[in-house]
Amino acid sequence: MSQRPTPVPASTYRFQLTSDFTLFDAAEQIPYLAGLGIDWVYLSPVLAAEPGSTHGYDMVDPTRVDEARGGRAGLEALSRAAHAAGMGVLVDIVPNHMGVATPVHNRYWWDLLTFGEASRYAQWFDVDWAAGADDTAPFRPADGWTRPATGKLVLAELGAPEDLGKLEIREHEGSPVLAYYDNLYPVAPGSLQDGMTPQELHAVQNYRLVHWKHEDWGLNYRRFFSIKTLAGIRVEDPAVFAATHREIASWFTAGLVDGLRIDHIDGLARPEEYLARLTHLTGAYIVTEKILALESRGARELLPAGWAEAGARGTTGYELIAYIDGALTDRAGFFHLEAARQQLFAGGPLPGEAGEGADAAEEPADLAAAGRHLQRHPTSVHGLFTQIEQAAKTHFAFGPLSGEMLRLARELKAIGWFHCDARSRAVIGADPLDIDIEQLADVFGILAASLPVYRVYRPAPTDREHFLAQLSDTVDTADLPPLSEDGQIIMRALSAIRSTARSATASDRLLAYLGVVLTTANHPTFIRFAQSTGAIMAKGVEDTTFYRYAALTALNEVGGRPEEPFEPTALWQEFERRMRTTPYGLNSLSTHDTKRSEDTRARILALAELPGEFLAFLAAARQRTSVRYRPDESDLMVTAGAQYGVNASIERTKAPLAADTSFDILLWQAVLGAWPATPERLTEYALKAAREQSLYTWWTDNHEEFEGELRAAMEATEQDPELRALIEDMDGRIRAAGHSNGLVAKALQLLAPGVPDVYQGTELWDRSLVDPDNRRPVDYSERGRHLGGIDRLDLSDEAAWDSGAVKLLLTSRLLHLRTRLREVFVPDSPLLTGPPVPVGRTGTQWEHALAVLFGGRVLLVGTRLPIGLAAAGGWADTAVTVAAEDLRPLEEDAYLAQVLAETDPDRSAGGLPADDTGTSAAGTTGSAESSEAPAPEAPCRWRDVLTGAEYTGTRLQVAELLDRLPVAVLERVE
């Protein structure tokens, strides 16, 4: 384990900068952040972005700080204020792409459109020029052009194929341009000849405008995901890296910035090489925006091993969210809701709703019993979720991202054989690419959609031998080293192709050859494949599947697995994993990318404790609104006037399709989670969610009638008194539990191994939905007032809970605790400190308690499933017992001596204790007898950093600890 770099934050606070909240405004909030206990300020992208950008990820100029956000002067002011207060500065940067929505605002893109392959910035952008060729070559003057034209840049901008007729020739800054309405495009110097029409001028440019529907497959430049207005840049080129990072380097030379967050690192051709260059250039604390794939049973992908050596300290911490929220979920209630989801997915009614036709006479489904069955057999749920996920990923591989697959196929056909080493070519025998481009693109699409991770990174050099063995009778795989982890992933994905309906397009020989190519780390096809697959995963899973699958939507979070909540034991395992692998990475609970903020999710989690009540509410809400889900019956349509034929016979024999109405679960859980919320906010969310789901309406083809029904349903939350009463009744049922879940989740995040990140405004209750809802302005004057009175806060006052001041108290006290006990939470040697240790629980309600000891001196005890706890009558005799051997001396010298004298190999390795008395692996049963007998009392004093209450001993009654708050954080004191 490498030593802690200098500096490393103890905590961060994320600001979303806009033209309305600039760097100067952020600088004014530094005293507030210092009072809150924040260690570093964390800024959204600050480089020049598209005018009017509300997020900054559409950077148009890497050489200057965005003037609309305060410019270089604003960054200097923010840095001075932060450093004077003892804080560091962390900045989000975007190396993968640039904003090209308005060419005139991006001088690099403008130059590329003007001069094409001869542009001085041609090497900046990732363009397949040959794929853009047409019947007319771009204009080339007699001199000054040293490169022949092989093609054009394809821009999918026309509203209709015939819209080329709407082009006009205009003047812009003294030069002719082509105009399509308000969009301006440059003209190559000298290409405008007397008498030319706009269409003739367009034909000889270095770009060609096509109908917008061509963007899925016709664009010949790499994009960020499927967004045509964000063009990928080739930061792997040393010259491009130097040019695009000159301003960033100057921040460190001038001492303005201390750390960097790297956006979408999976989109880079060579992430590890990029990190090493960036570390050498800046010496910064670096974290990566990287989603680590989770398995349904709790294991997860680890950060690539070489990244730490290259300078990355971890990720931005999305993966922690699934473990925290899983630990707070009622598993029985989740599966009850899953049974309801399956009922609605099949077009059936909820209990209390009338069926249609023959179904009307049937008994209503017993969803609670069905849920119990699913809980005993969760693999069936995983299978259903995987089907939805696979369909969505395949849609993007063969639809919006098919252009990336076509490019892979073109490039492999052109150069693949020649980039294999001589021995591989000898074994293969002959180039096996005997299928056409479209078929090969299909194979790549299936392969990319089959990956369980966002990308592979560095297969072992020996991996290709396993695939060569499939092409040779002379190689025995038994004699080969085992496949690396990346090699195993590729092998499984290729095997999946053999079992698909499309396998006829891919011979075994071709698949073995692809295995050789994709395990050759420097092969251009491997590099492009690796940087393409993350887009399919992200668009297919987070942006589509998470809107199609809706049981308990608090679990539908970036980096999560929503088909089964994790056990509390999985959280302790994740704590150990983080301490061992990425002790200096960020820990998130809310970010600008989360689908729902932490407090919205906390309220939705409470619904799993009341599944029957929620489903009764849902049935009533559906009755009072009319959102009709229309099944796709395109294969049943009969041509007008036709009385016979295939279509007619199908219509007569095939039962009508049932409409999947499970989207209603997602919709109304969002309403309850965000409540109180205006109809405008709810409508914006509903429309975005439905368009992302892409089953009944789409971003590119709005279904006006369906969207009108969504609008009406959300407006009814304010206008329909009976519906509003239903919502407020459910709000009353979950409000206290939402507060409890929110406080416990926040405490776990703030104390977990790693660096907690507080997203702007979430120190009070924040019931936001997906962006742009989570980028609303934050009222810092209100937060400042609450912080000023925090020491006088009356926890028995309902106003302290309604306002969120109680959450501010917890956030502030724990942030200050982390700073004060820095070596417990951000240690120089994580292995020396060891991971957090689960603490034994005994008594009647032991399963409702979470207990964990940090660094041998900070004990967290929190409530899980508060509604069930209240129904059981409270904590009764429940207690937590800290093992004496888990306590560390408070003096650092004495602690070091104890560690050096330690001989237990399991503990020195930082493993979990052998008998963690948390919820069992099955997670459904447990009793006081499942814990060890109480240990003898040891002299030990504790002070609750939240309330100031003091306790003595190692066996503590939970009812006393949690008398005023649902969570206690006890610090050992002399």
C-alpha cells in the first residue's frame, strides 16, 4: 500500500457552478463551509463551456476558465479564500470530449469544419474521414494544402432530408458562411465561386449535412455516449494532451488547485497512460469518475490495479450508495414490491383494482405470498432483470451506438490482420474476416452488449494463447497460465455470442480470432473496443434499464443493482474493501449524476416497510389519474381493406398484447420521495423518465397524447384534492422513517473509509430528482442561519426535524470529527489502522441495529427498518457489545506499540472478524442467541458527538443510545 500523498482531503463539498452561481459566489461561501467542517472545496467543470451551459461538461475551449462562471480571476479568488481557510481545491475536468453544439463557439471545431483533414486541429478529434466520403471531393486550392482529401465530416443536423434546399450563404465576421436557420457553418477559403448556389457550395466543403436520423449510424466522429453535440478528442496524443492541459497545468504552477476529478475516464483510449501523464504534469490528488460494476450477490469490480501506480486514488464513490441503501432496505418488503412489479409488467391489476374480461372474475393476486416465494428464489428476479438490461444494451449497440460498432468493423477489416504478431498469423493461417462490414458490426454489438463491466483494460499477454489454442490442434490449454480477469470477461462474452440467434454470422474461427485481437493490449481494435463499450453499458443500464425496471426505485442508482438489496453484511465487506484498495477515494451519497438525491431515496426505502399500504395508494392514484400505456401492436396491424392474408390471420388468432404499466411504480414513488414538490418539477421528471424508458414516448419522437396524460397526472397532485390527500397521508406514514433512514445513511457515508463528498445543499433535507432538478439553486443564507444556531438546537422541537437542521447538526459534527481524528479516517497507513469492525448486537430487536467501530475509537450505532421497530414496541433489551480487543489505545505511541506486538495474522491482514453478528447470509432470521455471550465490562468512556451524552463500558443499551436520534456516534474519551 502506497503512502498517503500530500495533500489528501478529509472531506469535500461539491459546488455546481453556473452563470448565476460563479466562482466569486462560491468564494463567499468559504466561511460557511469552514464552519460546516469541510476540508476541500470541489468544483464542477470551470473551463470555457457552451454559452448558457448549466453544467460545464460541454467544454469548448480548454485554454481558459469560463468567463460566465467567473473566469481566471474567479478561480484565483476562490483559491485564495479556500487556502486562507486551510481548505484545498478539487476541480472536475473533462478530457474526453468537447462541446460542438454551436460550431462558431468552438474555434477548434470551426477550424476542423473549415479545413477538414488539413486543419491544424485535425489530430485533436477522433474522425474516420474515409467513412464520410461522397461523390464530391472537398475543395482544395492550388497551394497550401499538403494532404489529399479522403472524406468529409458528417453532421446530422437537417430536420428533413430535403432541407439542404434551405441553406443560405451569409457573412460572419467578414467571411462567407453557410446558414441553416440560426446555425452557421464555415466555408473553406476560396471555395465560394461566382454564381454558386448554397447547395453547390455545401457540396465542396469538408463536411456534409445530413438528416438528423442518420446520427445513429452515419456519424463518423466519436461522441460522448450517443450525444452528437459532444465530440470525442484524442487526448492519448501527447501533443493534444499538452495543448488541452496547458491551462490545467498552470493552476498547479500558480498553486490555485490541489486535486482533479477526471470525468468519464472510460472514454479515453489509454486511461492508465493518461493518469500517469496527468500525475507527472500536476502532482495532484486525483479521483476518477468510474462506475465499478456490481454483481447481484454483493461482490464488485475493483479499480484497475495499474491506476493507483499511475496516480489515481480511487473513484468518485458511486458504488458505496448501493451498499448503504441496501443495508437500510426491508428485504421482505422489497420482494413484495417486486411481485407487484411483475404483476403490472404482465398487464395485470393491483389488489383492489378491477381486471378486464375473463380476468375480472379471478381472485386478486396474493402479492405478499408471491413476494415470499421470490425472496426464497431471488435468482428468478435476477434473470428477469438481466433480460430487461440485455434488451436495453442490445438496443443501443444496434441503434444509437451502431455507428461505433460499424467503425470497429471497418477498422478491423482494414488493419486487424496486420496488427497481429507473426506467430499469431501463422497459427490463424489466413485472415478470417470473411463476412461483410454490417455482419461484423453485429458481432461487435452482441459482444459489447454481453460485457458485465463498462470496459476491459489490460489483458495479460498470455491470454491470447487461449484463443489461439481454439485455432490450433498443437496447443494444449492445460499447459497455459490461467486467463486474467479481463481475459475471462472476453472469453465469457464471446461464448455468449455462440448461443445467440445471430450466431450464424459469427463462425467459431472468427470468434477465436476476435479473442486474439481483443487480448492484444496494443491492437487498435482492442483500444477502440475498450473505449466504446462503456457508452453501451451506461446508456443501456443507468439511462434505460433503470427506468424500465421499477420495484423499489431507491435502489435504481448509478453503479447499483436494483433487482435485490444488499445485506448489511455486504456493507461491512465493502468498508473493508475500500480501506484495503482505495482508502483515499471519494464516497458519494448524492451527486449531480444520481437519479434521486439521498433524502428522496431514504423516503422511498421506507415504502419497502409498507408495501401493502404503498400498493393500495398506488391503486388509488391510478384510479384518480389516467395514464394509458399502449402496447406495441405493430405486428398485429391489418392493412386497411384487407380481409385475408397473414396479418389478418394473426389478428384473429393472437391475443391482444397486455400493456406494461409498471412505470407507475417509478412515477408514484418519485412523487412520494420528492414530496412536497411542485407539479412543474414532477412533470419535468415524469417526461424525462418516460423518454429515457423509451417504450411509450421518446426524446426524438414525443408521443403527445401519452405525454399529455403524464402532465395531467402530475398536475393532479396539486389540483385534485382527493389525490393530494392520498399523497399527504402516505407522506405522513413515511416522513419519520425517511428522516431516520436519511440520518443513518449520512452517518455511514461520512464515516466510511475514504473521503466523504457532500453534494451542494444536502446538509439539509434535499428531496431532488434526476438532473436538472438536482442542480436547483441552493439557499446558503438559510443554511448559514441554521449552522449559527446549531449548538442551541432542540432535538425535541419538530421544527428542527422539518427544517433539516437535525441533518445539518449530524453533518457538521461528523465532518469536524473526521478532521480532528484525521489519522483514524484518512490514515497514512490504512493497513496499520485496519478496516471498520462490525460490533456484536444482542436482544430482541438486534436486527434493527447497525453497529460498527471505526479505528478502535469511534462507534456508530444506527437504526434500520424504523417502521418495523416501532411496530415491535421499540428496542427493549437490545444492546451492542464492543470486543475489548477491538479497542485501541488513545495515545498514538501506545497504539503503534500494540500494533507492532500484534501476532494474529488475520487481524494484521485487515480481515473481518470471524463472527460478525450482523444479519446472516440468508438475511431473514436471527435472534439474540446468534451473538456471543456478553463480554465482561471493560473500563471505557464514550461521548456522543451528536448529543454530548456520555456512556461507560463496552456493553451499551441501544434504547439509551438512540433515545433522541436514530443514530449515535460515540467517540472514546479519556
